[in-house]
Amino acid sequence: MFTGIIEELGEAVRLDRHGDRAGLTVRGQ
């Protein structure tokens, strides 16, 4: 049960990081 929660949190963090990168790229352009 805990493993699944940790995996979901990890995925959310990865998506957030990608979103931040995309946002920074758009702002940079």
C-alpha cells in the first residue's frame, strides 16, 4: 500500500519538474 503511494508521489514530482522546465523554456523564449 505504502509503495503505491510513494510511486504516485514520485510520478507527481516528476510531472511537476517537467512542467516547471516547460514553463521556464516558454518564458525564456
